[in-house]
Amino acid sequence: MKKWPQAAVDVQRINAIHAQATADQNPPLRVAVTGASGQIGYALIYRIASGAVFGPKTPVILQLLELPQAMNSLKGVEMELRDCAFPNLVDVVLTDKPEVAFEGVDYALLVGAQPRTKGMERGDLLLKNAEIFSAQGKALNTAGKGKDTRVLVVGNPANTNALIASRNAPKIPAQNFSAMTRLDHNRGLGLLAEQLKCGVTDIHNFMIWGNHSATQFPDISHATLHEKPLSSLVDNDWVVKTFIPAVQQRGAAIIAARGASSAASAGSSLIDATRDTHFGTFGDVTSAAVCSNGEYGVEAGLFFSYPVIYADKSWSVVQGLPQSEFAQKMMQATEAELKSERDAVAKLLPK
């Protein structure tokens, strides 16, 4: 895998941060957040307003979408935003209408989704969210900036929701949509750093393949720690029996421990993913579910998590990575699940 020397990556990052800190004021960015008064939204929007995503010289206009019954709660969120007196915050728009929330947006962060409730089958959840993301895709198509709008999907099932939104927004290139497996990527880095007693930034070329679900494939076979292959530093039995299931089931483990789904880590990972989209990764590899063009034999059109590099507000899949028999089986299983999800919502996917 082509890899920039880490010193060069660090210099690029420092130069980018310096350029942001010393630049003249940039034009404001319009950022939509759906489900904005929910737990993830609450963990997210204050950091956007603070400049943690787009830098200290880029003002933001937050366009926050909620359900009609949650508008009073959203008003409380706005009050707190105003009370923080963020210098970067130009304005806050509150609405229960997607067309208003997505008007002229540079970034649409699709967080809100129907949660699975007691007695609800997975197929019911898929169809309910398909309806939500179909409507939001149509609203983005009408109100967004077309090729200049970037869309990051968090609401589950994230990969398939990204597919639905993209197919319903033909004016926005599919390349501009992604689903957030950065949370899985960060979870894997955290677990590896704990096991190896190192910093998360010491690990490179770790990657997530496939679906943001229990079928995903957290892959260390190309990862390095201080230029050493990670596979030589950890026991393969631990990787297969402990590490991979731990990443796959991390969301369920958090729910079991705290009685609620992960919100702070999801919000933080969305911050990372949005920042990477905006500024680039300077040659570093991260993970994102993006529209497949057939890479690694995955069916074209599926939103599949790949190792990607961001530059110029776009991504490219890292090509030519050798795959073991074990890796191929894992990737085939997660691709099969994505095909099943796609087929379940086929009636809401325009041709």
C-alpha cells in the first residue's frame, strides 16, 4: 500500500491547521443536522458551532431538523447554542420541514432515524427508515446545492439509508454520499491501542470493510504500528475470537452497559468523518461506506465500507490490497447482507 512518511503527513496537517488559523474569514458554511435534539445531535452540534470541524475561520449556519413533536426540545437546544456565544455561529434555523433544513446546504449530516422498538422486525425497521431517507433524499435533491452538497449518513441501517438517500437525490453525485463506518474504525483503533499499550495515532492502515452492522469486517492484516505489521504483534486467535467480535458487537455492549445507545462516540466519529471530508486525510487511510464501483469484486452501487483516502472533498478507495481466504469470506458475508437490505427496500429505489 502506498503510504506517505508519517513525518510528511504530520507536516501537511500542521500546515493545514496553520492556514486555517491565519486565513482571512471564510464564507459561512450551511450545515444541516437531522434529529438534532437527539442524543447524537446534542453531542455533535455544539462542536460544529465551536469550530472543531471546519476550523476557527469558517463561520457556520446550523439548519436543524426535527419531528414536529420534538420542536420544543429543539428550541431548548437553540437556547443553549446561543448561550454558548460561539464566535463561529452565524445563525440557527429550526424546522420540521426537510426542504427548509436542506436549503443551500454544504453539508447534510443525516443523524435522525427510526429506532427499532419492541416487537418490530428488522424488515419493518428497514422499510420505515427507507421511507424517511427517501423523503430526505428528495428534499436534498430539491433544496441542496447539487454537486457542492456533501451528505454523511449516521441513522441506521446507515449503509442502506445512504443508498436510499442517494438514489432519491440524482442532482447530487453518489460520490458525495457516505455512511459512517468511522465509528467502527475508531472503535477498532481504541481496542487495538488498549491491547498494544500504544496511542491510537501510532496505528496506520487499519480498516473496516462492509456494512455498519454485526457482519462488518474489521481488518488488521494491512495495519502497522511504528512501521511493523500489526499481525506480527498480536495473536491471531485474539484477533478472530476477541477483537473482531468486540468491534462488531460494540454498540450492543454499550447499550447493555449504560442502558442507552452510544451517542458521544457516534457524534465524535461524525466530527472526524466530516473533517476528513472537508480537509482531506493527507494520505492517511480511514474507513467510510461509499458507493461501490465494483472495487474488490463488490457489486457496483452498494454502499460498502472501504479503506479510503480523502482529498479535495472527495474519496478514493485504496486499491490492490491482497485478500486472504478468511478476508474474502468475511467480505462476501457482509456484501450478502447489504444486498438483502437493498432488496428489502427496492420499491423505494428509483432506477
